[in-house]
Amino acid sequence: MYTPSKADMDFIPWFFSYLTCYPSNFYHEMDVIRLLFEGIILAAAKQINEERSASSIFHLLVGNRNIQTIQDAHIFANQHFYGIYKSLKKPLFDERLRDLIRRGLLDETVNEKGRSMVSVSKKGLEWLNRNQAELPIHYFRGLEYREKAEVFYRRLALIIQTFTNTKRNHFTFIPVIHDREVEQFVRKFYHRLKGQEQEYLETLYVELESLLSKLQEKEAEMFIDRFSGYKHYGKSLDQLATHYNMDVSDVRLLLTGIIHFILNHIEKENNHYQALYAVIADYKTPVHLSYSTGKTYRLFQQGYSPEEIAKLRRLKINTIHDHLAEIALYDPDFPITSFVSVKEAEEILAAMKRTKSFKLKTIKDEVSPTISYFQIRLMLVFQHKWQKEGEHVDTKVFGGGA
Amino acid sequence: MLTQKYLEEELRKHFRYDSFRTGQREIISDILQGKNVLGILPTGSGKSLCYQLPALLLDGLTIVVSPLISLMIDQVNELKAISYKRVATINSFIGIEEKEFILQHLHRYKLLYISPELLQQEKMLECLKRMKVSLFVVDEAHCISQWGHDFRPDYLKLGKIIEQLNHPPVLALSATAPPAVQEDIVRNLHLPQMVKHIHPMDRANLTFVVEHVASESEKYEQILTYLQKISGPTLIYFSSRNQTEETAKILAEKLPDVNIAFYHGGMEPMDRIHIQQQFMNGQIDVVCCTSAFGMGINKEDVRLVIHFHMPAEMEAYIQEVGRAGRDGNPSMCLLLYGPNDWHVPKTLIENELPQAEEIRIVMEQLKGLATQSAELPSKEWTGTIHEFFQINETKWRFLRFHFEKHGMMKGKKIDYDEKQWQAVYQHLVEWIRKRNIHKMQKLGEMVEWVNTVQCLREALYNKFQSGYSQPIFQCCSNCGIELDEWFSEEKPKRVKTELDWRLKLRKLLVE
């Protein structure tokens, strides 16, 4: 039985926070299980609560790169869902959304611009309460891992396939991954460990066994079923869905969640999981900033203040503030306290609570004129971290300035 | 240097085969002497070896143009698996970075697979022009012919590209090209002096069966009967992706001891490899698939090929049943035919090329643009150009090709001339009408074959060649077959042992 640690809970919306364990009746025998995907749509919709259109949930799940989507992920504390279902197609999403509305779990309203907004109905809230223990939502860390998890998994799959074959001197297998970057990594990795395949695989066994023990039996089994080895090719997503009597979207999402879960543990305790950590140790998640923002970011990292950067780049200070607000979306170590004092932060948070709004203008009207739009934008991104850790101001996040 | 012994040694060294299959050595020998060759070899006879071996022996780059991306990817994988490393593929599935990498390191490769669309790109051609191209291969060469079963307008530009590459020796290959199509290939490539190697396409080990059914559920019953009587790896072809999934599900319920999966082009790459290789590896017995499956698959012992839907023409049918019995042992090709089964291919034919009304609307829009800026939309339009005209990509590529050919457009520039445009419109409409009639005739032939009371083998092969070999086992359902004589082994019950996940992990990694 797995009990989530404090760190696992960071990304869990409040209504899951009293989750301590989850029971084993996850898999029923009869009907195809459709749970996780629906649960995720409901959970995300609950957070957004009609402040954005229904399709913003779609953009969240596929990990749309535009600033609005990323900012919304922060504002509504949906970071953990960001980009967890990249291959999701709009028609499928719409179909599921319609189905949830039809079953009365979501209420739909159409706003003045003709866009569909959804909120979780009373029935939907009951559904979430009833099923929350079975929804492994705390596995997901989308904003952090959406790219890394894929690279990690693809590398691991190819390493396992390669090593289990080469240790038997079997070199003529069809690789399950063809991706130049992954192939090159595995080639190097192989040359480094050539001759020690057996040892490496044994260590890998110990580490994976220890990690998978923290999951449910069926989850561990499903994760393993997808790997290919010596004269053995793993199951496709559809085969897994049939085998475990689950909806294929749920299979996909659950596997993604498991990978995020594993990756998180590997990174936190990398000296316990050296064989696995070696698969991803070199990887740096690319930061997707626009060209100009990237320039500002590099200067900022070198210790220049926003005013100095504006001068150097001959840009308006407002432009630099725009850049910094964008950077804050991606950089978890962004030194927010250099720009917002504890007092100002509390004033902004209070205004947000009072107005129940995330609109810049509405909040601006409610706070002292000395507080800028820039500071409000930063607080929109950092509100949840602040609320969680603000009482005992964490020195890492809120400590040192630039 | 080109002695038989030398070629056989090279074959053994690189491919670990002891001898050539019919036709291969003659073609390779001609290629190595710098001749232009047209090779018509039946499916599964090892066509690709005819350029894979020369590519290694010649000192420049061999370019292979192929319209089938999955086939290219499969072949590259297979070659890499046998340590044939200096091979790459450029197609629309690979990323820009990978494409750049390949183009910058072209000298590292002996063999480059490329799709016809990408070969048209100016930059691509510039890079290739700088290379020494020692052989230019046109795979699936029948695609160049309007009368072939898979016409691709992009193929018509190959003649010009060969010219721009300074006339390297050309090898054109096809499995299904009747004489009229062969002539088209030679003419469109501008290579009248091509040496022809035409080999008979009939396969003596195949038994042809057509079952007429009254409903879809009867098709399922038939499938169950045949699967129980004939054991061995089986492919079931469908014309719709959804139906591969549905049927796989239904069959899996009825036959719990048989491992059944489905495969189609909409699956993600890793899953496609999983299913293909499970089939190669004997982990699954039956694959419900679309025609996307099997192209690059070289499984020798496929015993049964079932067509749940009839293909639109005999050529396609011959190609698909050609995946059965490559090991030479008796194999069965079963076609299931229901009362209205010709509707689907008919609709596909009608929608393949633009209809008169669509052409008219596109030309109207173009005319509008011509009077404004005389250019195709670029900046203000963020979507693709075919979306602008609201037609699908294939149709737009077809129209663009013809508009350019008639000087109505060049790159982004549009040149309006009322009289000429009117003539082009008339010409295209007429051309498409003729082609659709032709396609419908091909479909008619297929339907006729399905309904014939004559010997199916004779009726099938006589369209393509004179004469055929006698069957080694049962001939066809019209000559009479005896299902009970087919090889059917009592399968050892698959012991579906459910291993604990720890044992599974142990088995995967350390045993």
C-alpha cells in the first residue's frame, strides 16, 4: 500500500489532500473501466470553475505552449495536469466532455461570447468524493515532467531492450524506439557499460522492484508489460487496455502518471536509484521562452536587475517585466521575494480572495496604488506556493534575491 | 569483377543469404554495369535486395524514392538490424533537426530512402546534386502511371529530377505493372533504352477462395470456420480502421485460445512496432489490419490472408495476397464478398480526385487572388494552403501540379488568363472523368472476378500474363477445395499463466 509523502502532495489540489491511501478495488471485472480520464477532466474543471472555457482543459492536458495556458495552470493550481495527454485529440475530448455533461456530472453554461463553460455539478462533486481514493492523481507532475518523462521512458525502454539482447550476444533485433536523440544516448550508454549488462540489469531489477512496490500490483504489472526484451515484444496500449479491461485513455494516462511517480522518486533519492538515475541524469528540460525573453533571462541569471537589463537592451522596463512574468511561469526557483514583499503579497492575496477573481484589473482596483500589475501577475503564478509555505517563509523559494 | 561468384560472396557477407532468388542476380548485374533497368518482380520475391546490395558495391549514394513511408521506416530498421548502418530515410514523419542532420552528413550514407514530395523541395535537390548519385531507384514505379493502381502526381516529376541529378543509372521496380503501365513508366521517366526484366507474378502455392455472404455477421462466421481449419499466422484485411478494432475484439471473445491484435496507420509508432514484431515473433497469431500492415514485413509462414473487404482492383489484391506463403508452402487467400461491398471502393474512387465543382471553386478563388496580389496566401493565412481552398491535401497537390504544368502558377505567383484557364478547366474535368471511368472499370474487373464461375487462378493471372504454373496444392473454390485436407494442428493450449509482476520483471531483466 502506498502512502503519499508530503512532497507528493505539493501538486494535489486541496480536496485530495486528506488522501492517505487508496484501496485495491480499482479494477472491476465486468465493464471497461473509465475512471481516470473522466476524473482528471472533473478535477481540472473544479479548479477552473467557469473562469475559463471548457476547451481550456483540453489545452491544459495537451500542454499547449501559449502563455495563457501555462499561466492558467498556475492560477488554478492545475500544474500537475499540464501536458499529461499530449496525443489527445479534440474530438475525443469533446466526446468525453459531452458525456460528462449528459450524465449530469458537469454543468454547462454558454457565455456571452458563445463559448462553452463548465462547472462540476453537485453530482460531479459526489462522484469525485466517491472515487477520489481510486484516482492516482497525486502521481502527476505535468509541468515539471511533461518532456523529461517521455525522454526518460523512451531511453529506459531502449536500454532494456538493448541490454537484454546484447548480453546474449543477440544483435539483430528491431528497436522499439527510433528517435535519433534516444538512439545516440543509448549507444553511448551501451559502450560505457558493455560487458557489464548483466550487472546493470540486476541493479535495475532491484531499483524497479523497490519503486514499483510502492504502487498497486496491477499498476506495476501494467508498467512491466509494455517493455520489450529478448525475443519478446511488449504490449501495445490497446493490448494493455484489453488485458486490464480498461479504457485506452486511462491506460495511457495511468502509464504517464506512473512514469512521473517513478521519476520523482529517482530524482529525490538519486543515490538509492543510481541505475535509473543514470538514464536521465544528463537531461535538462528545455525552457521554452521566446527569443527576446530568453535574452532577458540570461542577463537576469547573470545577476542584472530589471532596470539594468532595460538599459542594456534599450527596452522599456514594462517589457522587461513582461519577460520576467513569463520566466516566473517556468522557473520554480524564481526569486519572487525580490519583487514582492510579504506585506504586498498578503494584500494581493486578500484582494484576490475578496473579489474571487483572477482578473488583473479587478485586483488592481482593490489594492494600494503602489502595487503594480507586474507584482499582481507574479502573485497569480505564485499564489499557491505562497499560501502553502508562506506562513513559515521558506528560505529556498522566498529567501535570497537575484 | 561481376562474376556470379563475386556477387554471391557479397550477398553472403552483407545479407547472410547463400544464393539469389529468381531474377535478382540478373538485375543487379545490369545495374552494376550502369544500365537503366525496369524490374517487374512478384511481391515477396526480394525486390529491395536488387538495390540494397548494389548500393553497397557502388561508390556513391543510392537514392530510393518510395511513396510508402511505413515501408521505408521498416526497411531502414531491418537493414540496421543486420548491421547495414549507412542508411537513412527522409520523410514527413522525421523532425526538422533529424532531416538537417542527414542532409549535412549525406556523405556518410550509401542508401537514402526519400518520399517523392520531399524530393521536390529545392533545398533537398540542391544537396543531392552535390553528391555523386550512383543509382536512382524508383520503387513502386507503377505510381507514375495514371492507369496504375496507385497514381501519385509527384511521381510524374521524377523524370525531370533524374535529369537534374545528371542522369544517374535508374532502377524502376514494381510488383504489379501490366504492359500498358510498363510503357507509361518508361515514357514518363524519359528512358526509352531501359532493360526490362519481367518475371511472372503467379504463385503456385496459393489457393484462392471467394465466399459469398449475405451479411456482415456471416463474414464473422466464415472467418471463424477458416481460422479453425487452417492453423498458422493469419492476416485479415479491412478498408476501415475502426473495423480492424471491432473485429479483433469480436474474434478475441469467440476464440480465447488465439492471440488476436489489430493494426492500422492511426496507432502510435511504438505500438506499431510492437504489433508487427509480436507477429514476426509468434506472440500473436492473427492481425486485423488495414493495407498499411505488411508492407515491410517479411514473414515467411503466413498461411492465411483474409479480405474482409474487397480491394478496389486486382493489382492491389495480388499485392496483398502476396504476403501469404512466401516460404512456398500451401497457403490460402480467402475473400469475403457481401451484396453491396462494391459501394465503399466506389466512394473512395469518386473522392480521390477533385470533382468538377471543387475545381471550379478553387479556380474562382485563385482568380480572386490573381486580381488582388497575384500570389497565393502566405502571411495573413496561418493554416495550410489546401485548408484555404477547403479541399484535402491530395486534391490540392493534384491541382497545383496541373496548374503549374499549364503555367497558371509558378511557386506563389498566379498568372491569370481567362481563355487559357477555361481550357485547363475543361481539360482537367475531362481528364478526371476519364480516369474515374477507368478506375470504375478496374473495380468492375474485381467484382467480375469475385463473381466468376471460371477457375479463379486462371481469371486472376490471365489479366497480367500469358500462362501460369500449375498449383502445388488445391487450386481455387471454383475448381473445388477440401478444407479438411488443410493442415490444422491441435494447438497446445496456451497456458495463460499469470505471473506475479515481480516474476515478470525478473524474467524480463535478469533471467
